[in-house]
Amino acid sequence: MSASKSIQIILARQLASCVAMPILLVDAAGTLIFYNEPAEAILNQRFEETGEIPVEEWNRLVAVTDEERHPIPPENWPMRVARLQRRPISRRIWLRRGGSEWRHLQVTAVPLVGEGEEMLGVMNIFWEI
């Protein structure tokens, strides 16, 4: 993680690394900046292998559908809604990374807001259904 991250993001990453649930962290620009070991099992790749993933690349790497398997456009993905609308959101989705199998997930995305209402990023907590 680069030295320019806020203390709140550093602490969120530390918390995510200690939690037994899959967690993704994105910054204020939408860059995937960390995912923990339980998330690695679902994404089929270790964070140390990918490093940070810019939002445009992340949008190409994963497919997200609703419960009826209709594609959800990236602007309606829970982490994007939480970041842009600054509100928590929870919903069930289907997610697939690359050619891997589809995973049925419950996702809860929570905006991380700093001093002066500065948007810092989003913590995405999810689990398989």
C-alpha cells in the first residue's frame, strides 16, 4: 500500500486482514486497493499476485448479475453505489471473475468517510449464500 493512503484506510486494511469474512477495500477513485485472504478464495487469486487494480480493469475482470442473472452495469454495483452516493447498500448478486465459476454472494458495501466529509473509499463485506 502506498504511503499516501489515509490513516483510516490503513486501519481499515488492518481490520480486514484480521476478519474471517471476505472483504474488499476500494479507494475514493474506485481502485481496488486490498482484499483479504478469505476474499482471495472467492476471487481465485492472491492479493500479492494482483496488487492494486484500477477501477477500469476491475470492471473488465469481473461480471456481476442480479438474482435473476441479469447483468448489473458497473455504476450499479454495490461498491460503486456506496462510493458515489455515500450510503451503505446491501444486496445479493452473482459474481464471476474471468472464467471461474459463478459465486452467489450477499454484499454489504459501507462508505468510509473522513474528516470534513471527505470520501476515503468503501469497505465491501461479502459472503457466499
